[in-house]
Amino acid sequence: MTVNFSRSKGLTGQETHYCPGCTHGIIHKLVAESLVELDQLGNTIGCAAVGCSILSYNYFNVDMIESAHGRAPAVATGVKRVHPDKTVFTYQGDGDLASIGTAEIVHAAHRGEKITTIFVNNAIYGMTGGQMAPTTLAGQKVTTAPNGRDANHCGMPLKISEMLAQIPGAAYVARVSVHSPKAVRQAKRAIKKGFAYQLAGIGFCLIEVLSTCPTGWGLSPIDALQWLEENMIPYYPLGVYTSPEEA
Amino acid sequence: MAEMRGTVSIETDRCKGCGLCTVACPAGIIVFKDNSVNAKGYQPVTVSDSEACTGCGSCALMCPDSVITVQRATPERRAVHV
Amino acid sequence: MSKTLMKGNEALALAAIKGGCTHFFGYPITPQNEIPEFLARELPVAGGVFLQAESELAAINMVYGAAATGGRAMTSSSSPGIALMQEGMSMLSAAELPCVIVNVQRGGPGIGSIQPSQADYFQMTRGGGNGDYRIISLAPSTVQEGAEMMLSAFDLADFYRTPVFIVSDGMLGQMMEPVDFPEKVTRPLPAKGWAAVGHGGQRGPNTVKTLALDPDRLEQINNRLQEKYARIAEAESRFEAYQTDDAKIILCAYGSTARIVGNCIDMLREEHIAAGMIRPQTLWPFPNKAFQNLPSGCSRILVVEMSCGQMVDDVRLAVNGRIPVSFYGRSGGIIPHPGELVRQVKTLLGRA
């Protein structure tokens, strides 16, 4: 018997605009594979957000709707309320979800919208050139905090998974990473669960994926993986923050 | 346990030379290709010792651009659908 | 005075500091990120406060709060972000709060593109927020002019207790030109006795608000605002006329487009075609006067915009049917070439 690791049918195969080593590519794969394995590819509608992943509609082999910055959960709500039987997801970065989109994600969770949100946290605004995000670490130097994030001036980074897990409507909230093959396998399991729970009609699912931004961080792709492991994981612990299995 | 053997193929012209596969490979057999520039201007990777490949698939797992295909012969395991 | 080569966005940011800005609240959006990035570095050094807001909606409300308490606040954004701020602009106008707002226009509608456009003319001059209000809109056409307009913008805002727009675009924002910062010409400014700063037991409480449930009261407020806008229109409209005295055809353009039209005029003049340009420097108040005393030989006006036609409406209103007004525009972020404008003029003059 042969086991194959190859490009998923859930991806269109179009070459991506992402920087070399950007982990968006890995996360896209995990979403695509999950949808194929759950046999949902033809039944899925994705909501793209504004950020580096704005062009994700060119890469996912599903119908997709562009959303204004931060509004993807509201757009997804509109979609799911019209088609409750479809699989609906949002794919959002940390600027989109944790900055301008905080109201929308909180209320999607609050209402228990049966959608799955893939939240890509790379502690920076990638697309616009490296500004501070709500998830930028204390002391991390970015273009709008050139001396490093100063917690006295603008607070400590936002822990989205912990925050959203407290909302009763949030059924499954997990934080994973993609900095190593082992982490990627765990991330895949969580993402697939996030879609499986949606199929079972359980409730709002969010998977926060710690990711790298080599260009924004000023590091090589390989060094960026190490930076993530050494700096982001201690502040953003991996794990399941709420799950239907606990309830 | 029967020895795992694998075959790796790389779409060289789609490789962005990020190197994530080179650190993911437990056998250390994926390396940047010496003096090589692909059609996109990146230095692509290549397999340095295909005999040593176990077909674990870590390289394919880590590749953000899905340019790596791995086939693994595993006679004693059930096929894992990917 | 020696000049420094600066990017348009950065020149605006430095001019804001020199013009008296104390607080900046903004959000990243292409193609204006150099403004918050410059101010993040330099405003605190100058004793001011920089804060990145969670969204444009939050940013304009931070500006509202800062202005309501006497601060000299500003924000900057680009078209889709400006759209988000419209509610705040209506509030700022209604509450008569001074502030400066920069729009570095990009292609629209929707998320559009990151290339330059002038498709926000309506947003800048027609409101976009609810209710009857006007906002002073300054439209520079060079990096130098942008710096000079910004230098006096905070005083202008304070003088009239009103928001002021600087209408830029992606090309002006990104290009680099030599710029110097002349001494600011100051106006005598009224004290901000109305600001909410704490009454200290010395006076009755100040309230900054826009709610007025009694219709008579709200009409009075609107009349007062309209009277203020009439004063501004009388005193503050600006335009530049280029080679218009003997012009048979006058082109009208603002911002980056005016530079291209200027080149087009020069090319036409070399072929002995008498063309000229009226360049509004304030989009509101619109320089109606410029169109009231057109040279007798002028038989047509051609409005050129990087949009599908927005300022052309104001030109038509100002010309009031006296002579035909045509329009030529490019959208999507495309910048017209002087050559194509020359062809357009020749076609209109029957000399294709």
C-alpha cells in the first residue's frame, strides 16, 4: 500500500502571492484537506477577510465571498442564516479579527453562529507593511511602535482564544501552531474538529493558529519558526479552551 | 517492522526557497540546491540522498506551497487518507 | 531656505507636527501608512501623543473625544477607511469640533485598489454622514502645497470650530518632492471655553453634544451652522488659474490630475491651441467665483478627474449653463497621460 502526501484537491493549485515561508500556505492546506476529508468541498462557502489572506479566494477550491475588514463573521452569519445546511467558514488575520473585527467575532460567538473561524495570529499587520497588531508582543518592534510595544501606552497583547472561550455560544475554541511538523499535525486535528462540530450543528468554532510573518518580523522563514516557538507560545499557550466534550 | 521507504518529488519552479522543509526533514536530506535559481528567482530545494528517505511526509506537511509530493510504501500500516 | 526630499505622506505628517497637532489616532491602510508610521516615531518626540486605534471607526471617535476636550487632534486614512468614519464626521460637524482629517484616496468603490484615484470627491464635499453639514476640503497638488495646507490646517479648524480635510491621493502620498516648511502664518484664535475639561467648581458644566430633540432648537442649530458655512465660503475658497486669460477651452482639475492637465496645457500651447486650467485648491468651499468671470473667448470647459465624474457636478452648477461642460475621466486607479488629454481637447475643439 502506498501513502501519498500531495497537493490537496481543496486547493485550486494557483501559485500563491504569500511570502516565502509564510505559514498561511500551511494553514490553507489544513483547511483544504479537512474539507476534502469531511466531503464538504462542494458544500462549503468561505468568507475571505482583509489582510494578506485577502486573495485566499484564489486558493481555496470553494465558493467564497470577500468581506470588508473585520466583518467576515457578520458576512458568514448572513450566509449561514440563508443556507444552514452549508459549511461556512471565515479565514481572518489578527488585524481583521482582533482589532477592527472584535465586535463581529464576539457577537458571532455570542449568538452561537454555526460557523468555523480560522484565526491566523502572527502578531503583526502583514499586508500593510508591519504595523502593530493587538496581538503584537510586549517589546516587539513594529512600524507603529518603533521602540517596541509599550504595555503602559497601549496594553498587553490580546488573548483571543481565552476571551472568546468564556462566551456561552462558543462551542469549540482551540489554539494551535504550525511551527513544526508535530504542531502542524495537531493543528490539522483541531481544524478538522472545528469543521466536524459545525457539521454536527453544535455551535461556534474558532481555531487560533499561531503563525509566522518572516517579512514583517525581519527574519528568515526558518528563524521565524523558532521566534514563534520561543516568544509566542509562552504568551499564547496552545490548547483547547472550550470544547463540547467538556460540557 | 518493515523498513519505510519514500520517494520525494519537488515542483522546482514553484518552490519559493523558504527552507521550511529543510528543517522539517528528520533525515536532513532536503537541502538547498547549490548554485541554482529557479524560474521565479528563488533558490529551490532538492533531495540530497533519496536512499535515506523514509517517506515520513514531514517535508510535504511543512511546505506552504504544496510543491512536494511524497509517496511512502507502508506494507504493515493501514493507508491514511490525505 | 533649503529643501528636503520627502515623501508626500511624510511631509504631511511633519507639517502636522509643525502646525500644532497634539494627538494622532489612526489605523493602518494602504497607501497612507507612512503618516501613522512617521507620527508614531516623531509625534511623541515633539511632546504629542500617537495611538493606533482598533479601527477607523474608533479612530474618528478618539479624535472626537480629544477635540471635545480641547486637543488638536487629527487622523488619516484612505477611501474605505474614510467611509467608515462618516458617522464621526457628522458628529464632529454637529458638535462644531476642530480637527484635521487626511484622505489619501485610492481606487473604489468597495475595497477597490491601492492605486490613486479622486473618486472620493463626493465623500469629501457631499458629506456621506447624515444631516446638513459641510467640511472644509483642501486639495493640494504638490507635496509642497500639501505641507503648506497642513501647516495652517489646525489653525483653520480652530478658527471656525470645524473639521478640515486634506484631500490627497495615492500618487501625491507616495511621490517624493523637495519641500520646505515656511513659518506658519498664525490667525488669532478664540479660547476654547466650550471644551469639556472639568469645570473646577468655577463655572456651570460644559456639554459637548449633537442631540437636539426640540425641532425649533435643531433648526436654530442648523441655521447657525449654515451661517458659519456661508462665512467660510466667503473667506476661504481658493483656486489657481493657469493660462486662462485668452483661453478658448478651460480645463478643470485638482490634485495630482491638475499636474497632468498642466502638462497638457503646455503641450497644447506649443501647438498654438489656447487652453487654460482652473485648479480648485478648496473643493469645499468650491471656488464658484472662478467660473463666474470666464474669458469671453472661452467656449467650453473640460473637467478631468480620476473618477467617473464627481467634481464635474460642481463645475456645472457654477457655470450654470452658460457654456458646455464636458467630462473626461479614468477610474480604477489609472492615471491619465497628458497625451490622451491633448487628444480629448482636440476632439472637443473639432480638431481631432
